Amino acid sequence: MTVPLSLPQVSRERLHSRTVSFDAYRRRDGLFEIEAHLLDVKDHDFALLTGIRPAGVPVHDMWVRVTIDRAFVIHAVEAATDASPYPGTCERIAPAYQKLVGANLVQGFRKRLHDVMGGVRGCTHVTEMLSYMPTAAIQTFAGLQREDDGDGKPFQLDHCHALETTTENVRRFYPKWHRDTARETLPR
């Protein structure tokens, strides 16, 4: 059995659990939807200024759905809040996320997200989920075609240390895109 982290060396008590999930769907009209869900739960009764949240009852239960096309352009955004520390107020910001319609998830999206919805202009948790939409979208499309289909450089190259175009991985799996560092450092 593989353990992803080392076993704790000191006994401990879990206080909080945050779960964030992303699910992607292909629609019959040719568009794609990616839904994110964030759930925060305490393992003990939690005193909020708005009242006691019993153990196991969500402090945050929030959703966001983004509809995109194959070029990563956002056609629709929907946000919903089922639970929050301040009922009746947190969910009111949801319509403001329509400002992201027309944005491209892989062309400056995180900066635009911060500029348009950062801080008091949005909900911290909905904005956080949206910040992961670019990689969720890339993974959505990754399963629909071979990584090296087409004439353009595959998106993942030079976006991760394991796929820097000077690495052995790229030499082995993407030879067309491999850059030889020895040739690049020679004087011209």
C-alpha cells in the first residue's frame, strides 16, 4: 500500500475538512460545462457570530459552473451558495460573475479573474474555485484527443518542470518539440 504522505509522528485530532471537486461534461450542443464544488465542514460545533454551526453541518457549501467552447472561451457562469457563515449575504454576489463571460480560460484568465472579481468584488471561495478552472478545462479536453495531435506545440510543454522542452521526457515523448540545451549555449 502506498501512502502519499509520511505517517504522522504525533497523535492528532482533525478539526476541519475542505473538499473541492471538479466535474466536466460535454453538452449535446458542442459546448462543455465544468462544475466546481467547495465544501467546508468542522468536526466540532463551531461558534460563528451568526450562530452555532453544529459539527458536520457545512460552513461553506458553494458551487460554480462555467460553460466553455473548445477554444476555452466562457459562454456562461453560474454560482450558487447553499451554506455560508453569513446567510442571505454571501450568495448575493453570484450574478457579478457574469463579468467573466467572454474571457478565455487559457489566455490571462487568472489575472482577469483577480482584476474583476478579487477582494470585495467577489466571493473568496467562488473566486478560488474559478482560479482552478483553466487546468480543469485542459484536463477535460486532454482526454478527447492525443496530446501531440495537430501542428502546434502541445499546451502542456514548458508549463511544468517535467515537461520543459529541454528534458528527457520531452526528448522521449515529444521529440519534435525537444530543445537541445547544448546547441543553445554554443557561441554563434
